[in-house]
Amino acid sequence: MRSETVLNMEGISKSFPGVRALHNVDFTLRKGEIHALMGENGAGKSTLIKVLTGVYEKDAGQSILDGKPVHFRSPQEALSMGIGTVFQEIALCPNLTVAENMFIGRSRSRFVQWKEMNAKAEEMLSSLGIPASPTQELSSCSIAVQQMVSIARAIDMDCKILILDEPTSSLDEDEVQKLFALMRELKARGVGIIFITHFIDQVYEISDTITVLRNGELIGEYQTSKLPQIELISKMMGKALSDVSAIEKQEKSKSARSVPVFEATGLSSAAGVRPFDFTIEKGEVNGFAGLLGSGRSESVRAIFAADKVTGGEVKVNGKRVKLKTPLHAMKKGIGYLPEDRKRDGIIGELSVRDNIILALQVMKGFFRPLSRKQAEEFAVEYIQKLGIKTPSIDTPIESLSGGNQQKVVLARWLLTNPMYLILDEPTRGIDVGTKVEIQKLVLKLAEDGMSLTFISSEIDEMLRVCTRLIVMKDREIVGELSGMSLTEQDTMQMIAQGGK
Amino acid sequence: MRSLNTTRSKTRLSNSNLLFIIAGVIFVLMYGFALISYPGSFMQFQTFFDLFNLNAALFIITLGLCVVMIAGGIDISVGAVCGLVTMACALLLESPMGSILGALLLALAIGTAFGVMHGFLIAYLEIQPFIITLGGMFLAQGLLTTLHKDPINVTMPAFVALRNYTIEIPWLGTVNRLGYFIPSEIKPGVIVVVVLVILYAVLMKWSRFGRNVYAIGGNSQSARMLGINVKRTRFFSYVICGLTAGISGFVFLMTTGAGNIGNGALFEMKAIASNVIGGILLNGGVGNLLGAPIGTLTLLTINELIRAAGVQSNLQAIVSGLLLYIFIVLQSIVMALRGNERFRLTLPPWLKPQDKEVENQG
Ligand SMILES: Nc1ncnc2c1ncn2[C@@H]1O[C@H](COP(=O)(O)OP(=O)(O)OP(=O)(O)O)[C@@H](O)[C@H]1O
Ligand SMILES: [Mg+2]
């Protein structure tokens, strides 16, 4: 019943200094198949893709495309042989236009035909429903649009293979559906698609086959319909997932409620959120729910003064304060894990250790440096706590897998032990096992008296940890849910309708 | 879909063009101010043309450097290379086998040799451009003084003819006190400037190479993933810069007619300043090539203004320095205001600590 093979990778091995990223991995892709590549953070998924497309040189093994051994030296060569790739980290040039980003590096002609290129780009953008103009500079597009543009670039209508490495991490539900429709269309045309994601539901919705990697080794290839979710997860983790239902929110009784630690009235920022009121109490976990672009991130950025605050009053521990910069906020005991780790979060060339102690160092002031030994202890402690996979604490954070970079940024804030911690999409790109660990950690921290604001695109995750949800739409707070009405259905309804 | 729609899909001005327009406006204001303050000299067309006549070499150097700066690099050897070329060409022209064509070829060869060397070391061996071109600067200066210590006046008749050749513009000029119409004059070097400006502007806007230069300047890591040969593009940006420095040396000789160890001194700094004023960001990827001549004009106008004011000439340097501060800060503010990026100085990668090209990200 299986159709013919288009790609066969055999015995692939690849090591980096101190890490064996892939060891003797086989992978087969057939025509018209959507093949999910699954594994924990650092399992080697992205590395496998990069070896195939010529970003990395493999140590051993071979790739056979359409029966012929191939060896690509660059993603460009792979593309010219019909392999389109969307890499995990958006790899586009922010200073070029949208159209250029779709076509640069592909044309053989020595000159740029701007008119023709813009027309072609326009056509593709509108057929994919991407609201960007071809002549717009890419840096002026949102992350979601940038991600769609990089997908548009990879979809060459006559490609044989399309590779999508976590393409859905910054897309919302509608956009994901649009992408899936497109994938189904390509599948019908016989294109083989490799799909990497940490969203288990999406895998079951779209894929035919699943290949699982663990610690750089092949665990097996399975048909999606015949592999129950529980089994998939335990194959990825090498052990059973600790029971999610065991997570028990601490529903505080009214009387036990303590003082508010942070209060804001009429807060607004240059990023364009409507003035809003907001309060969080000691030991409370609340969350901002809403679609991407509804103003969730902008609201918390205003709280942390990450965007220029344009109005409103803020009280910390009941005392009026003026928070003008993130440093002020940090000094008052507020921490913030940003949504866009590439822009605000990591400093690529610095080591894992330096990235972890960064915030603590800033708060202590640069003239009172942490001792090396202290820094090392902190780093090691949190690497273990969060299960960060890194060859050593001196490894530059750039060479960690996407999910592990995210964990480092999280560790940085936990280390400062803030009184109030804001987490914007802390689990994006993080594997299921660690997701649960992080959720547990959040509840544990709250129990110990920390207040947290938690934002996630996955509503069930928010419902699991938050005792109160603030729902946003069009940059405005439209309602609040807590107690009995804190259910998936009510939340969805409020997000869709914008209040009752 | 909503989240996508909330983003602006209206095309707004690109950063390059915005900075270019700002540079243009500043130049116009500056020149307007000069016209009002010193109408006697600035009202004459000849004063404007003389900016080009006397500084053609600087205009040319700035163009080449602009390409490298857009690619995210720097070349501080250009001034010394220009000086070396003037001396080498002067020696050749004064020797029995001297010919203009020979001198021109020599100029191109010296420039290209430096460009190829720098390009190779920087692009393929991945060494810091600042250090490499600093070495190139010392090398060129050393060669220059080794060649000849004293000034050499070129007396070869054909070259003197070329040097003295002027092109009159009959329909543009000034009427002097006696009522005579004096047409404006331009030198052949200006033609070279104009041709190169057009050529390079086309190269940067319409050629595949030019767009690749922008891409690697914007984000070399991404450019590589997009299938651009980053090393080759970077290599050729330095070759072009070196070649242009060679041309500028020849044009310099055409302007002054003498080889001299002081020729081209500090041109690299003036060229960097001109580019920055012209809206070419030091950290690469942003800038319009036409900003290079605009920036040079602005810098020269300021110097002329100070001269017209009759104050000491060391004030020129002071004012140029202060101006550079202002421009860099201004650019940073403009960039910070548009992006939602935090305010930070737009420092180039070669000034940041330990900027190594790490093989790749996860
Ligand atoms: N350029 C590099 N230098 C050194 N080590 C690397 C490099 N790229 C990846 N690694 C290591 O190889 C391993 C596999 O990484 P890879 O990016 O393939 O993981 P992944 O499965 O894609 O994970 P994620 O789900 O987090 O994206 C990791 O341990 C990572 O640290
Ligand atoms: Mg990955």
C-alpha cells in the first residue's frame, strides 16, 4: 500500500564537539507522505534536517534522493534539487523586502527583475493569504508573518520534498489550518513532507507516519493511526509521562488571599494597548488569554516597562512607584521572560553560564561581579533543574537546540528569584515532557509565594496553571474568568466573542 | 487570521531610504545655510563644482567603502592605497616608459591586489576586517615611503595636458563684476565620479551581487541559509573597494599632478564619516549608495563653511568630529524609534567583543 520512496537516509551520524547529535539514524520519506519527525529537545531533529540540506557536513551515512546518492553543500543546492526547507529559526534578512526574501539566492540571472519578482511574490502571498506587501521591508512584519513568508519561500510548486522544522510555533489556529490545507494540497500532488513540531495534536491531525528520535538515535518508524499518543510520548521520553492530571492547582480560599504585590491602574504603553487595570496577589498565577496579536504580550511588556510606558499608576507592594525601564522593574522584583527569545532573550555568542547569570548580574550591578565559582554553581543547579541539554556550561548558547535555548532563558529568571515573574510563552518549542515539568515548577513557585503571570497559546496549558484568566481582544481587556467559569469552552467563547 | 491582519501591511519607507532622505534633507539645509551666510562664494556655481573638482578622489573612495560598509565590513586601508597609487603612477609616468594607459593599469592593479588580499583574508580566513585592513594600511604606507620620499611632479606632457583639461559648461556660469560671463568648469575626474556613482548605484540596486551584499550585511547567518554564497560576496565587496581605491589614486594624481607621501592621508576616515553622514549604517545592511556622495558633499560643505568663516583650520576637524557624533546618535534614535527595538548604538560587528562566526544555530 505504501507508495514509492523519494528520500532515503541511511546510517547518518553527526557529532559536534562534546555532543553526539546523531548516531546511525535511518529515515525514509515516501511520495505524498506527511512524515512527522518527533523527539525531545536536543534529540537531533533539526540536525538531521541540516545534514540533509547541506548546512552541516555529515560524519557518516548517505542520502539517496530518487534512487541516486546525493550530497548537498548548501541549502541552495538542495533547493535546486527540489528540497524546500523552512528552518526552525526564521532565517530571513530583516533589511530586505518581503519579495526579495522569497526569491534571493534562487535566481540564476545576474540582474534583479524587480517588477517581475514583486508580481510573482504578490501572487504567492495572496494565494497563501499572507497579509504582507511584496515591497515591504521584512523587519516591519510580525513574527507570524515572517514565519509565513519563510514558508512561502520554501514552497516551490515543483518541489519534491518540503521540510518544515517547527513552522507552527508562532502561528495561531487559523494560520495553522491554512498551512495544513496547503500541506494537504502538496501531498495530493505527491510531494513528500517532513514535519517537525512539539504539538502532539497537530501531528495526529496531519501526519501519516511518525519517526521518533531520542538522544540522537532512531527509536523507530510508526504509522500515526496505529500509535497511541501515550505510547508516542513514552517513546520520545524513554519513560512514561508523569501524569498531567496529577497537577493540582492550589485554589486559594478567599480568606487566605494575601496582599496584592502589583497593582496597575490605567496602564498604557507606546506599543498601543488600551489603558488597563491589573492586579496580582502574592502566590497567585494568572494569565492573559487571547489570540496572537490581541495585545497579551504588549500588556505584560507594559507591566515590565519593556515598551515605553505612556500612562497609568503602578503600585508595588502597596507603594506607588514609577517603573520607567526594565531595570527599574527588575530592581522592584519583577522578572520577565520575553516571547521572542531571539531578539530579546539570548546573547548568542555568550556561554550557557553567562546567559544564565545575566539577569542576576545586571541586578547586582556590574561592579560587584559574581564570583566564578558562584556563577558556576548557579548554572549547574539550573541546568539540572530544567534538564538543559548542553555539553558544558561554557558552550555558546547558539549551539544548543531551539528548545534548550528557551530553557536557558527561563533559568535566568528563576535564578533572580523575583517576587513577581512574567512568563510569555515559556513553553514554546519545548517538548511535552519538559512542558509538564515547567507547569509543575510554576505551581511550585506559586506555592512558595511567588506571583506569576503565564501566557501561552495553548489554552489547556493556561487552564492547568492559572487560577484567573484575563481575556484580551483587539488590544483591550474584554473580560476575566476565574473559579467555576474557568473552562476551555468559556475561555474560547470569550476570546471569540469578546466579552459577554 | 486576525493576528496577521493586525499587522501593518501598508508599505512603509525602508530604513535605507529613510536615512537617505534624512541625509539629503540635511545636505540641502546645510547648503541653504551656506548660501544665506556666504552668498558671495556659495552663490557661484563654480564653488559647487569645485567641491567635486578638488575632491573627486574622496568621492570615489567613499563609493567603494560604501559597498564594503553595506556588506557589514570596513576597510581603513583605502586612503593609504590611494596615496601609494599616486606615487607609483607618478614614478611610472616620469620614467622613460611612462604612458597614461600604463599608469592607469598600474593604479587598477595595485588597488585590486590590495582588495583581493583583504577579501581573501577577511572572507575566507574569517579574520577581523578592522585588523586586516589596518595591516593593509601600514603596508601601503610603508611601500609609499619606500618608493620615494620626496614629492614628484609629473611633467610628462600628455599627462599635464590631461590634468589641465577642463570642460566648460557654456550655459551655467557667473557674470563677473566687469560684466563678463565666466562659464563653469569641471575636471575630467568629475566625469569619473559621475560614471562610478551611476555604475555602483545600478550595481547595488539591480544586480544579484548588490542584493547579496545587502543580505549579508543584514544577517550573514540568514543569508547563508537563504542560499547566498556569503564568502564570495564578502570577498568581492573588498575587491571592489580596493579597485575603487586604485581608481581614486589615479584621479588624485590627475587633480594635483604630483606624487607625495601625504597624498590620501586620512581619506579613510573622511570616507567613513561621509558614509555615516550619508545614512550608511556602520553595522551593515542599511544604506542607499547615493548616500555616499551626499554624505561627502555634506562633509565638504561644512569644511567650506568653516573656511569661509575664516577661523582656524583645526576647527574643521573638531567640527567634523562633533558632527559625526551627532549623526551616529541621530541614526540610532531614528532606528530605535521605528523598530520596536530598544535604543542602542548601532555598533558594527567588528567593534563588538568576540564576534566569531559560529557555524550555526540550533
Ligand atoms: N552547531 C552546533 N554546535 C554544537 N552542538 C550543536 C550544534 N547544533 C546542534 N547541536 C547539539 O546537537 C544536539 C541536537 O540538536 P538539534 O538542534 O538537532 O535538536 P532538536 O531535536 O532540533 O531539538 P529542539 O526540539 O529543541 O529544536 C543538541 O544537543 C545540540 O546541543
Ligand atoms: Mg530543532
